[in-house]
Amino acid sequence: MSAAAEIFPRAAKATRVADLRADFPALATQVNGKPLAYLDNAASTQRPQPVMDALRRYEVEMHANVHRGLHARSDQATAAFEGARKRTCAWLNAASAEEIVFTRGATESINLVARCMDARMGADSEILLTQMEHHSNIVPWQQLRERTGARIRVAPVLDSGALDLKALERLIGRNLKLIAVAHVSNAMGVINPVAEICRMARQAGVPVLIDGAQAAGHIPLDVQELGCDFYALSGHKMYAPTGIGALYARRPWLEEMPPFLGGGEMILEVRFDGTRYNAPPHKFEAGTPNISGAIGLGAAMDYLAAHGLERLAAIEHELLEYATERLDGIPGLRIIGTAAPKSAVVSFVMEDIHPHDLGTILDHEGVAIRAGHHCAMPLMERFGVPGTSRASFSFYNTRDEIDRLAGGIETARKLFG
Ligand code: PLP
């Protein structure tokens, strides 16, 4: 058996949510003396045992530095690391594993592209974003604006939370150099029509970067079918460890773009009068990479694939429908982002209750949600709210946990009412 095959064992097919939950030891813990109801999955998901087992096996049996050893352990670590790259390639259906660059996460993936685009930008260049972007898909472009003078255009969001696609299309003009758009809004769960956006952009010869942080563990992906140029993802939002993520970039971009960081791994030859860079993807991976993180990411993808991402997504959709129905009935509660299709996120505001107060009351009940601006301040401004409360679900959540969420909101309503 190859080293990669040894550390990516096929997870047994679970047929019930209870079996899936049993794979996640964190879900059996208590918080504030109550069983944990973990409804903060858009911020970070919990790790299943097969991912933790793969990490442990790597640490004990395989750890060594990659790409440079002349010994068996280094060969094994390299095979496992590169196996994870192939796994990520298959997950995204990229044309080749060389189109996958490992990064620290979606934030670094987007920064990498923004940093490497300077040569294409001038004072009349435009970057098109949307009003629902995470700060990770805003600030790197503002920094690019500071360096190059390029302008940022923003496609608006409708009252339903849907992207105003017609307005976006009108913003695709002669000077547009890139569209950067979230696949799924982290603050609302609204799924954007990214294939349609890519189609419109292609007609105008404009590249598209998709911020897939909220999509990659929940929606089956095919970057070739989508037709995007770049796709960014974070491991910790798809059941893998923190500190690992990936950037998919079409090969010609990786050839054209200059390296992001300099150092070891990304070179072929270094002399004081100049350096020859390594071929992509290594050209963009300076220094010792997060080897165990990449292996954990591969193991997480294997776990999701073994259970069937479509099947897991169907469980999440059913939870979304139940939660929407339960919360919609609570007086004074307004859901922000009602447009279909949605991923399993319910973001809401309560009359007379600050999201932070609600979050604290729920925490006392063992119910973990996120409260605040969700790193999407421009979207909060669009809806005229300082922040929202956000419950975000994974296939391992249950109706009972949603009932506890609704019960906690009712308690808060009585306290503040
Ligand atoms: N983009 C979106 C839509 C997100 O939800 C997040 C994190 O919440 C990010 C980007 C940044 O991800 P990370 O912090 O893992 O780099």
C-alpha cells in the first residue's frame, strides 16, 4: 500500500446521523454544564476521528521534511503530502495537481492572488467585488488599490440577500481586470450563481476568483465546469485542521504570476546575482509547508467523500428548512438573507436584543452560535444592522439542537421583553 493510501483510510459508510456524530468526539462534550450544541460551523467545523487518526499516524509514523530527504521517512512524508495535493485536485476536479497551491487558508489564497496581480493593474483598472464579501475578499483588494491605484467596484445585494446579478453584469466593463466573489455568503448562507458569473466574465475576457471558504465542505465542486480562474478554500471549515487551505489556479496564471513569498522550496537555483524559480505549484510554496495540515485536509475530503457529499448536503438542507421554520415563528425575529438557494446558515436579528446578549444567553444553555458582524461589515451596513446572530449547521447537527436554539431565543425574549 502506498504511504498516501495508508493515511487516507476509507471511512466506513454511516447510515444515521447518530453514527456520524459518533465520529466527532467534540460533540459529546459539555459546555457550561450542558451538552454542547455546536451551531457555529460557518466559523469552523469540528474534526472527525478519521482526520485525527490520520494526523496521529503521520506524526508518529511518517513525519520528516518533504521534497528534500534522501531517506525513507522523507519519501513517505512527501508521498503523503503530494497525495493530499492529488486529493484536493480531485475534490475540485482541477485539470492537474499542479494547479493546487497549499496555503494557510482562504485568506492567504486570496492575498496570494491579489499580491501577484500588481503587474496587470493600472490606475484605470477595476476589480469587481460584491456587497456580501467577507473582509478576506475585500481588504487584499484595497491593499492592491493602494499599491496600483486600481479602483474597486461593488455589485449590490438585494433585500432578499440575493446578489443583484443584473447590476453585476452592468459593472463588467472595458477596464475590469478581475471579479472576486464569494461562492456562499458566510453572513447569510446565500449561494451565489458563480457559474453564471463565470460565464458572463468569460464573454468579457475577465478572470474570476471564487472565495469558496463556505462552499468547499458543503457543495460538490468542479472548477472546470464552473469555469473559474481561481478558487480559494480553508481546511478548518471542512472538517480539517486550522492553518491549511488551498488555492486552485488555472495553470497559465501560475506560470504568469510572480512568486508570492521567497525562500526554500520555491527555487531551482539560487546565486547572488539571481534566482531561478521552481515550477508551479512549488513556486508559490516558499518554506517548509504545513505537511500535517495538508494530510488532514486530504483525510477530511476522504471522510466527506466516503459518506457522500450530496447526501450530507441533503441532511444540512433539511436542518436549514427546519431551523428556518422554527425561528421564523418567533415574534420579533427577522432573518437576514432569505433568498434561495442557501447553505445551512440562518442569520437573524431580534427586536430589542443585541446579538452579543443573545449569544451569551445561548452559551449558558450550551448552544454555540456566532454573534457580530461576521467579518462582513459592508453587508451589515447594507442591512442597517450592527450585527446579527448566526446559527450555522453541519450534517452532524440535530433537530433537538435547533429546538434548544429556539428555546434559548424564547428565554432571551422573555428576559428582555
Ligand atoms: N471567506 C469567507 C466567505 C469566510 O467565511 C471566511 C471565514 O469565515 C474567509 C473567507 C476566511 O477564511 P480563513 O479565516 O479560514 O482564511
